[in-house]
Amino acid sequence: MKPATATINGNALRHNLQLIKSLAPNSKVCAVVKANAYGQGIPNVVRHLSDLVDAFGVARMKEALQIQESGYAGKILLLEGFFDQEELRKTLSRRFDTVIHCLEQLEMLELVAREWQTEQEKSFWKRKTKIYFPITVWLKIDTGMHRLGVHPEQVAEIYSRLTACPLVENVVFVSHFSRADELDCGYTEKQIVLFEATTAPYSAPKSIAASSGILYWQQAHYDWVRPGIIMHGISPHSEPITSLGFQPVMTLSSSLIAVRDHQAGEPVGYGAGWISPKATKIGVVAIGYGDGYPRNAPEGTPVLVNGRKVPIVGRVSMDMMTVDLGIDSQDKVGDEVILWGEELLIEDVARAIGVINYELVTKLTPRVLIEYRDA
Ligand SMILES: *Cc1c(COP(=O)(O)O)cnc(C)c1O
């Protein structure tokens, strides 16, 4: 009997990546695998995709190291850049690509470059103490998200400082949409115009599109696209994307560990929050908020038992949840329960709970087993 398990369909993952490439045929792909590859497990996602992508993007140094140590020798981009000098030194010695989004990062890079040059001059006749590689810097421009990025007016100065820095091999211009899933709000067009105007004087490559940008803003695919959630067949907003040809990659499942007769008028679970209006059978499923399933999932949130949608009743607890199987249920202890997957789309579960799809997958905890199948 399986406890909470995320089954990852490697073929669906590759299919989605191919679909992304056909949607953005002239762009390189930086596959974003932050947050443990959206809960799907970094090493295996990297293994399944490494021959299809041009780079992997991550949010933390730890994730970059994990990818490199898994044997991948290609490009790895730190989407928020290095956080301190120690991380910068790792970036240089491991030859990661890095975003630079603020002057503090630029100054740190210039400082380390000066030290490195001095050291090289002093020790050119002996063995070099530090091996640093010139790297690709992705200069992040704030075009309207107003979270990270330098102001468009700062770009000329920063660009010339970057090209003058001996530790910088190439520059890529990067920005991020804040409302790319709102097709008629007019904001994305403004970001595109500003991004193009700011980068027009330079020949450096450009990147702005994440999942929604790839799906809806063809004119902004540029040299690099940065897909995250759609690689997993999950929508960047609330409407499923299976109609666009994407296939759900993850099935989150567990098992019934008890099937209990339940009398009308009896409550179930902590706080006795739900009281059954009639006699029924209650199924106890071995998954809870300790596995990352949201505790605030309201009564009625669907799960799938033997192909049939049944509602969660009572509070989700740490290791278990309870579902109303109905009086005529034939379901048995050991039967599989699907929390989301191909037959119960994560978009529908997220909507019922009132969270976004991204939250559901990234909150899964290490207790959830991750299994891969290639069929
Ligand atoms: C997370 C992230 C992405 C991927 O976003 P999705 O919406 O999952 O495609 C792309 N670029 C940056 C900078 C990110 O932080």
C-alpha cells in the first residue's frame, strides 16, 4: 500500500518541453527548475530534460550545485544572482551564469575582479591560486514588475561597466512580466515596448517570457524563453492548458488506510467541523498537511477514489484526511486515492482550495515519495 507518492511521467515532461520548443521555435530554452523543480525532484527532471534544453534556471545556489553535482555539465543560470561574496566566488569557479539585478551585485563583481587581477599579476609565474571563469551575466531590467531589476536609465552605465569587467564574458538582457496572464490589461505591451527601447542600442540577446509569455506573447519570445510551470503540464493561471496539448506530468496519490461506517449526526476529525447529515462510509486517506496538502482545503474539495470524485470532509490533519465515500461505496482499504493528476486536474483542486497551482506543487514536503515512470 502506497503512502503519499508523486508519480512523475517522464514522457509527458519531454512532450511538454517539445511543445514549448514548437511554440517558441527561434528561442533557446532556459528550463526553470527552482523549488525542487516545482516539487518534481531536481535530479530526475534534469536527467529527463538535459538533452532538450539550453540551460537550467534556479533561484538558489544550492539548487545550482545540486544540478551540477548530478552530472549536468551545461549552462546553469542563477535567476536572482549571487546573494553574497561567497556565492559569487562559487559562481565564478563553477562557471554559472548569473543575473545581476542591482548595483550592489555589480560592485561585488567588480571588487572580486580587481582582486583576481591583482592576484594573477602577482602570481603569474607560479600556479594560480584561484581558478575563475569569465561568465555570462544576465542584466535584469525592471520594465514594470518593480520587484527586481535596474532602472532602464541605469542600463547604459551598467552595461559598459559589465563589458569592461574581465570576469564578464557575455551579457544577456532579461526582464520579467507581471501580468502576462491578463491578456487585455495593456500592461504587458507597455513592458515589451520599454524592454525593446531600453535594449535597442545593443546587440546582446534578450529574454522576458516565462510560461505565460510563452503561451500568449509570441512577439516577446526573443532569444531565450524561461518556462517553469508549463513544463509540468500545469497552467500558469487558473484555466487548464491540456486543451493546448500539454500533458499533466505529476500524479499525486495515496491510499485508503481505513474505510469506516459512519452514523448520521456524527462528526469527523479535529474540531468536529463537519457532521454527516446521513449514514455513510468515511475513507481515511494517508496524506495530510505534513505531506504538503493544504490544511485549509475546504469541505467538498474533490479527490479521486476508483475513478470517482468524492469530497473531503472534516479537517485535513497532518498525516491523514477523511473523505465521504457514500453509503454504497465498495472501496476497500488499500485502494488508490488520487489527489491530482491526469483525471483530476490540479487546476480544479487549486480552485476548490483557493490557492494557485504553483503553491500546490511547491509545498509538497520531502516526506512525499517521488517515483518516475517513462510510459
Ligand atoms: C520562476 C521564474 C520563471 C518561470 O516561471 P513560470 O511562470 O513557472 O514559467 C521564469 N523566470 C524567472 C525569473 C522566474 O523567477
